Amino acid sequence: ISEEMVGDIRGMWGFADYNDINPNDYSVKANELTGTGITSADYVTGVRGWALDLAGSSEYLSRTSDTDFNFGTAGLSYCTWAKSNSATNPVSAPSIMESYTNPDYVIMVIDGNGQPYFQITDDNDATRDTALFAADFYDANWHFFCGVKDGTSTISIYVDGVKGATTAISAATASLDPSNIY
């Protein structure tokens, strides 16, 4: 990772070594992730060095019960590189990144049409705010996905630096404190 970290970075993970199943956090917060079901065989060439080929719900990275991910009503950004394993759109919606602790969650998902969306809720999914990028990115290529919450006003989704949608926050206006990240 070569970028200069500015601001309140809560976690910035990289994969320096294919033997490291618990990726290092390069932010000052030292929020190491725990790898579940990951072996050296899951390491593949990424955009910058190594990446992980995660196969479904049995292989994942997580950090649980960490108040560093309790954002309150402040703004937040969730960004990651991701690549689908084929260009055929999925039957079920694979999660790119999610963070939750009942009743709050923040999630980035690719739907069955290959369209990514960023979604937040503060009431256990009774209501939610969603920003959908209406383009198919499930194409077996690397993409940089970012979901951005601007305080209590809007959420947006970006792919490869292009803003795909912005939605006014009308449902999840209370504090977001999802202390678990997957």
C-alpha cells in the first residue's frame, strides 16, 4: 500500500504474504482481521500484490466487537477491490463488504443483475436507504468499490472512481454503530 493515510482511517488491510491468513491493518488503529477457512491456496494475484479468492460463506475475513467501527451519525466510507469469479451474473447477491451489529448494518452487495449497491439501516432492516449503481460490474475484472455516507444527508456508491448513484438518507437517520465487519 503506497497511499498516504490521512484522516480517521479505521482500517486499511493488505496481504503482504500468502502465509498470512490474518491480514495486517496498516492504519494506526491496528485492527487486524481474522481469517476463517483461508489457506495459502486462497491467495491469488491482486491489483497490488496478493488478493484472496474467497469461496462463499465458509471463507471470510472478520473483525468483531470493535467500537472503532461505531460511527454514530458521522460520515463513513467503505472501499475495497473486488473481482467476480465469472462474467455470468450471480443467482444470489454476493456481499462485497458488510458491517453489522443488530440493529445497525452497512453493506455493499452485487445484485443478481451484476449491479452493486450500498445500503444502510439503523432499525434491523425495517427500513433502509440504498444507492444502486445501475450498471453490470459482475464481469470477472477487478473493480474498486466505495460506499460513502455523508453524515446524515446522503449515501453514494462509486465504482472505479465513478459515482453511480446518490440517495438522500430518509430511513437510517439515527446513529450507526456496526461494531462487526466482514
